[in-house]
Amino acid sequence: MQIVIASGKGGVGKSTVTASLIYLLRDKYDLVVVDADADAPNLHLLLGVEKWEEEKELIGARVATINQDRCVGCGICYERCPYESIKLVEGRYVVNELTCEGCGVCKLVCPVSDTITLDEVRSGVIRKTTTKHGFPLISAQLDVGRPNSGKLVTKEKEWAKRIMEERGIDHMIVDSAAGIGCQVIASISGTDVVILVAEPTPASLSDVKRVYKVVQHFKEPAYLIINKADINPGFKGLYEFAEQEGIPILGEIPYDRAVPYSMTMLKPFVEAFPKSKASKALEEIAKAVEDEILK
Ligand code: SF4
Ligand code: SF4
């Protein structure tokens, strides 16, 4: 069983909910966890990870380089680069490595052969560890300016599947990135279930609707958790959306200052403040996940 937790909008508490949900499920179920936000991974921080057992570089991005000895300074590459990644510096055309997307347009349009090369460079790293809670965690980190974050997430899931096979683990939980970009698509593709986390605000509703379109594209069943459920009592949009689309609501978590405090302690809130109202609500949600999804 693969479960993806997604939100569309960032900042709604998806990773804090994920960390606590995993913490509650870990004793009953063998899990492998994937942090699929390669741009800004933070699940390892919430789970108190201090070191990685294995790290591997991913080479996959391409960057253009201009051979200054052959360049005749015509400026065509500068005019045609779709990402404005070529600059004129002291009379020479040079590539900004951080913004170059490796699309190859400059190489195609350059009138002097073998002047522009596209070289493979590091996209980022994939790493794995065993958390102090006993389950394996796979995480990735994209280097600044590098594309291919979807490929990185696909690689993470491959690592997770290998661990599942080696150790006989039944369940993978994937903490997806925010948005609806390639990382989210790579997370949702091939999963069994998606749990959406949203807060009762128009912005969160708008973004959860967008990510739900991705879920529908892959024809996956979806469930909803409403976080900070009491911050906007007059707002019924999330409930109407869930009813309209037939999305079961797994539960509601009230706003609770124990949650941000637990983040400063680098602990899931159910571990740091097990008696808090947010923890009690999440216990009910964990039971619903067991009954509805892991049954
Ligand atoms: S590879 Fe593409 S993005 Fe990079 S410099 Fe050439 S045209 Fe610009
Ligand atoms: S198109 Fe080729 S020759 Fe012209 S400025 Fe660019 S690298 Fe130099």
C-alpha cells in the first residue's frame, strides 16, 4: 500500500500532520517513509534525524558551457535562450549555471559548431536513514537551480520499494511537496491512496482543488483531513468540496499552539504533547486511517 499525503498549498501543516500520523502508526505497521519535497525537505527535522546512513549524488541535470576560444560573439544564443541564462560579461557571452535549464536551444542556434557543449551536472542527493522511531526514511535534496525534481522523487520511491522488498515492509507513506508540479505528479503517480490536508481558507481550498485534479487524473481514491479546523468557523467551502466530490473526511484537527511548539522541539506533536487537543484529534484520524485505508 502506497499512501501519498498532499495539500496543494504549502503552510497548511501537511508535514507536521504526516510526521505525527507516521508516529502513531509505526508500532502497528511496518512503514517506509519518503519525503518527496526535494526543493525543501523537512520531514527529517520533524522526525529528529541527525545523520544519514547512505547518501548518493544524482547526476541528471544538463548545463550549457560556451567555449570562449571558438565563440565569435554573434550573440544569437543570448537572443534565443528562453530562460535568459546567457549574459554579456566584459564583452563575452557566458552561461549562468544556476538558471540554465539545459534545454539545448543555444547549442542548436549557435552558427559555430562545437562552441557550446551541454554537460551533465549534479541535480542533488538522495539519502536514507533509520529514524529513532525505527522506520526507514528516504529523503532527497535538489541543488540550487537544478531541474528534474520529479526524477529525484521517482528515484526516492525506487529506493523505498527496494527497502520494502528487502525487509518485507508493506506500506510506503509519501509526504508530497506543495503545488501541482512534477514532484507532486511523481509522488501521486502509481500510488494507491491520496490523503489531502487542507485548512479552512479560500487559498487552501483553491489549491486542494488543483491537486485533486491531479489525483483524479491518476484515478486514485482520495481522503481529506481538515487541519486548523476552527480558525475560520464561517467558512464551509472545504466541506462543500468534499461532499460534491464524494471525498470522505478522515477528521478535523483544531488549531493548537502545541503544534508550533513541538516543531521547535523537532518532535511530532503527538510525541511532544500527547495530551494536547491536536494529538487527541490525530489519534482519532489515525484510527480512521486504519479502518478506512489500511483495513
Ligand atoms: S541550454 Fe537552454 S537554458 Fe541553458 S543557456 Fe542554453 S538556451 Fe539557455
Ligand atoms: S551563438 Fe555561438 S558564436 Fe554566437 S555568441 Fe553564442 S556561443 Fe558565441
